[in-house]
Amino acid sequence: MPEASRITAEEALRLRHGSDADQARLAALAAVDATLAGDLAEWDRQDAALRALYAPVADEPVPARLAETMAAARVVRPAPSPVFWRIAAALALVALGFLAGWSGARMLQPVGPALAQTAMASFATYAVEVAHPVEVGTEDEAHLVKWLSKRLGTPIRPPDLSDDGFRLIGGRLLPGETSPAALLMYEDEMGRRLALYLTRREGAETELAFAEEPGRRAFWWVEGSLGCALVGDLPRDALRRLAISAYHGLTET
């Protein structure tokens, strides 16, 4: 049984807030466990939402009277001011929100489609890799296409995004929800990367849809039996243009 299938939410939280080595181990586990990857993405989204909601209050300066009291370490303290209570309430809400997210993450309904969440988690894991962003590079593109097509059970071909400045650098095989998934990585001259996530997806076809998490965005769609998501940290309009190019590259003969 793989290690990723045995990890608990508590263990994942410990690794997430542990050392660099712990976080690297957690990223490796998430790369082969779509459920864990979805949990991590949800926690990141909750953290960002709570910071955006309460940071303005929590960042208010401590009242001068309270600061003087703390500095003097008086035994008899003056009654806290209304601003103090606002700060205390904000910090309590942040702590409560983090605790709820940590202890009940596996019970929460994910926000947004699982396809987009898994694609963004995969992008976050591999786009930062310097030496090994892909398993098979473009020097063996014919083998890459044949291999991924066979494992996904449907013919695929990497879309050409060179007109928009991005060239294919290779791809890798990943576990999907119900079947293997392919991750194709693209890069431009400035070193920015895009990831095209492909997996078998049964059900109705969809129009191009948008999803977002802190530090990454995705446009996703379902065409035929293939679920697709293009992920990057580009501006939304630029990423949408590239997603349309990827869609046509995948579907047009």
C-alpha cells in the first residue's frame, strides 16, 4: 500500500507546518494522491481568504495607552479599549478559522471542480522544479505522446502554443481520480511555465470555465471523454487566450 494512502489529516497538517524537509515530503505525497492534493489546495484557499478578511483589522496599530501599559508591565492594567477588542476578536476568529480548516478539512466540500483543483496542485508541485519538471522531455516527443496516449486510453497530442511564446518542454504521467492523468509542461523565454493537465472524464461536455487559488489560475473544460485544465500564474486574459489555443490544438485535426 503506498504511503500516500495511509497519511492522515493530522499528519498532513504536521508536515505542512514543519521543516523544509517535511514540506518537501508532503509535496511528494500530494503528487501521487489527488485527495491529499485537493486538501492542501483547500487549506491554502482558506488561509488566503482569512488573511484577506481579517488582516486589515489585525494590522491596526496597538493603542498607545495599551503599548505603554505593556512596556511598563504594570500589575493593574487599564480596561482594554474598543480597538483592542476588535484586534482580539479578529485574532480569535482567525485562530478559530484555521482550527476548523485543519481539523475538518477532509469533511469539507471542495470549492470548485476537482479537475481544476487537482490540476493546480500538480502545477504547484512540478512547475517550480528546476532539474526535473518533466519525466520525458521534447527530445523524445514521439515516445512521450505514444506513452501518454496509451496510458490515458485516448489519442492526445501536445498543443502548439509557440505563437503565444510558450514551447513544450515535456510531460509526465500522474494518478488521476479514475484513470491516469498526463501533465504537459510549457515554458517561455522568461522562464514562466504553464501546465496542461489531461485525464479521462466521463459526463457532459462543458464550456471553458475559470478557477483560481493563491498564486495560480486555471481554465478547464471537458471535451469528449477528456477533462482538460491549463494552469499558470499569468493574468487571467492571457491565460484564457492560451487555453483557447490549447483547446483548438487538442480538438482540431
